[in-house]
Amino acid sequence: MSNQGTIIKVSGPLIIAGGMRDANMFDVVRVSDKRLIGEIIEMHGDRASIQVYEETSGLGPGEKVVTTGSPLSVELGPGLMGNIFDGIQRPLETIKQTVGSLIPRGIDVEPLDKEKKWDFIPVAKPGDRVVTGDIIGTVQETIVVNHKIMVPVGVSGTIQDIKEGEYTITEPVATVVSDSGQTFEVTMMQKWPVRIERPYKRKLVPDVPMIVGSRSIDTFFPIAKGGTAAIPGPFGSGKTVVQHSLAKWSDVDIVIYIGCGERGNEMTDVLMEFPQLVDPRTGESIMKRTVLIANTSDMPVAAREASIYTGITIGEYFRDMGYAVALIADSTSRWAEALREMSGRLEEMPGEEGYPAYLGSRLAQFYERAGRAIALGTQDREGSLTAVGAVSPPGGDLSEPVTQSTLRIVKVFWGLDSDLAYRRHFPAIHWLKSYSLYMDNLTQWASKNISGEYNELRSEAMRLLQLESELEEIVRLVGIDSLTVSDRLILEASRSIREDYLHQDALDEVDAFASLHKQYLMLKTVMAYYSKSKDALEKGVSFKFIESLSVREKIARFRFIAEEHVDEQYETIMRELDESIGKQIAGED
């Protein structure tokens, strides 16, 4: 059996090799003497089409191609957390220490440190019966993340031997004997092919919200744990800022951040900023629970395609431990561009705007790996993987194929608007364009955990924003003086919802994150202003008085009140509202 072929043709990141009859689809290959990493993506007889994850300049026909016989896989084990990898799981920090800041072609670096010893604490004992997915021990990987060592897929039986101590990730920590008498040595590291979804016992209905601390998201367009969301928006509308705040503030255990084809300076911001950010829940650096995959726009285009799969496989691994994981992909448009590039090189029939016809199915394969699930194992262990993808449509055109294919799959759409961004309204999520299909699933949770009237307040606020849009059209045509006082009150209340509630400063220490309790009280004050003012107008109070109420300043400043003082501030505002309007009504009477 020959595992070696020769190059016939080189076309950018695509290489055609002959004599590869014994190779399989999706096998990893080494190309030429430079040992460039590639992956077989098509087979025709003994000819293999290979996408190369490194720069192919200087390669020519006749050079050898050697198949490794195994698919593109990631190493899963202690050492992932806090690390920075490229699209094919090469640790960038290790490369920098080895050869400097530029990545040379063909460099072979172990994804995880095989020398470092980890303190293994068993939770199972000899004689215990275990199946795939059972936790046999733990490793305190960082101060925040307790890494759970699971029985690999395909292994079950009785534990013969397991000992506490310090081990490398390749040393056996336990021995399992199957019913047929076969012996398996379990290490702390597993390997898993990136293109195959990790198995689970069953999926659950996503009916628990992922709280992100952003009022426009949590209140109007919430995402469930295990849900999928897309953030399309033109250049400069704040996609990256929204994603950064999701990574910082989401109530999840693990964050996987994929910079897929992003500009180098944006990834630099992430790399510089994240280690300095303090996780509000633990008081530790946010990097203690984050895995970064950096695949910038100046790196080879084919590696972008792999980066998405690498990220989601790592996410599934931590989901299987029972953790809530958030995967943030910035941006899936660049990934789709890599698909288009490879499809063109393969001379496939192009679809809309040159993208391959299978763009929609590939996106679906990615997003459908998200979900809230019960992991394999004897005990029902619940974990979730939430996938949020940024889409960068050229010129902000949401009708282009990547955006449309994404919207057919995801259930939350946070539509960023350039007009809002130009008006310095952040996050620039447009309240009339965006939607969340998880709303019905989450209303029950909100009623139970926040307040019985929360859903009603939310619906009323959204109704006012929709009415405002209709009234603005009239104002543009005939002027504000043509409106009735009740319509003018709707405009005032809507402005308060937009400016005092939805507007949020991601760089302000207090305003960057709002708890659900604070969001509820803030919304209640804004809506109380509307309902009490409406009653006052009906009782003959002048609109001018309603418009110039001094308490409105306190409502506007509510977002800058620290969490520990929100109840006190709420009481003050409500009391002042009642007093000032009550006195005026009494005076009129």
C-alpha cells in the first residue's frame, strides 16, 4: 500500500496530486519536502484535490505528497484554556517562542504541551463500571475551569487501575477493561476529527436565556443557551464591539472566540484586551476561561475554512463536560469567501455571486452543531453550546447570499444599522429589523425569574417603538404640530426607550453590563413615565408640563447607577413621578 503521490497541478491553495488511490477523503497530507499541511477535499480515481493550509508559492509538479492516513483532528485535553491557536490548532505563542513572530511554512508544532504535568484527581475508583462520556477524574486547568477527564468514545468497561498524581496529557491515568477482555489505557488527551459532530445522548429545548448584559439583546431579542444568532451589519456598525461584549459579559462558563479572516489589528485588540479584562463573576482574567483561534486576513485563505470547525469541536468538548459554552465567530463571511475561493479553483459550477451551491448546507452543518444537550455517560449531564456568527455583507447589503443563507438557519437576528451607528447609538441593533424566535420559549422563564409583568412591559415598549416609526413618517410630511398630544407623548416615551434604555456605553464601567433586575427596573421607570403621563393628559394636565418633568433627568441617568443602588434609585424615581404628576392633577382639579 502506497501512501505517497506526486503533484500534477498547483492552483493557489489547491493542489492536484496523482497516485493517491490509497488515500481517503478528508485525510491530512504533507506536501513536498517543505511538509506543508493539506487536506484532501475531492477524490477522482487516483487523483486527489488537496486544499493546502499554508502558502503554496514555489511548489511545482513532480513534488511528493504523503498522506498521514488520518483526518484533520484537534487535540482535546488540559492546556486548551487561555491558549491562542491558528485555524489548524497550532499554538501561536509556542511558534513565536520557537521561531519568532512570523510563521514559517511547514512548521510542525504540537497543539498541546506534551511535557507539562497536570495534577490529576480521580473521581472514579477501581472496580467502577464506566461507559463513553463518564467523568473519571478532574484537572484544575485554570483557577476558573475545572477540566473533566472523560472516557473516550468507543471505550466502556470496568476500571482496573486509576491513581491520583501528576501526569502529562499522553500518560495513561486509568486502565479500563471491556466486557470482552480488551484493555484500554485512558489518557487525559483525546483526538477528534473536526468535521464530525461529537455525539451526545439527546438535545433539549433551548428555554433558558444566555444573559449578556446588553439591554437591547436581553430585553427585546434574547438568545437561549444552546441557541444560534447572527450579527450582520456594514463596516463600522459595531459588530466586533458587540461580539467582544458577548465574550466579556455572557453568563457562560467557557468562551471560544474565532477571529476568522479578520483584520490583524482587530485580533490584536482582542489579544491585548482580553488578558486585562476581569471576569465579573470570578474576579479573574477573562482569559482563564477563553480559547482564542486567530486566523487573520493575511494568513492563507484555506485555513479559514478549518478554523470554524476547529472552534466548534473544542466547544463541543467543553459542552460534553457539562459546561455552558459560547462560540463567537467573527466573521462567517470570510469563511464563506474561503469556500468560494476553493470552489472556483475546483472549477465547480458557481451559485449566486460566485459562492458554491452548497454554501447553505455548509453553514447549516456549522450552526446545527450548537444546542443544549445531555452528554453521553451514566449520569445525565447537561451542557450547552451557543453559536454567534458575525456576517459582513459588502456595503451592508443584507440580500447577499451569505446573510440570507445564515438567516434561514439561525433563530436570532441582531441587525446592525449604519444610520444608528452614525448617530452614535450603540449597540446599533435596529429594533424594527431584528428578531428573536426564542422569545416564546423564554417568556415563561422571564415571568418566573424576573417578574410577572416583565413580558407585558417589553411588549408595550416594542409597540411604542413601532408606533414611533409610523408617526415619524407623518412628522416628516406635515410637521410635529399636526400631531395630537397623545401622539406627541408616544414620541417622547419612545425617545426615552431609545436614548435612556436601549443606548448603552460598552466602554463605561457601570453601563457596560446591566443585570436582568436592573433592566426590569429601568424599563419599568420609562414605561411608568408613559402610563402616568397618559393618565395625566386625560385629566387635563398640559403636555408642556409632562415634557418638562424634572424626574426625566433621573430616568435618563438611571443607566449609570451601580447595581447595589438600583432599588433605591427606582423608589426615588417612582415617588417623584407620583408626587409631581399627582400635585399637578390636584392643582388642575
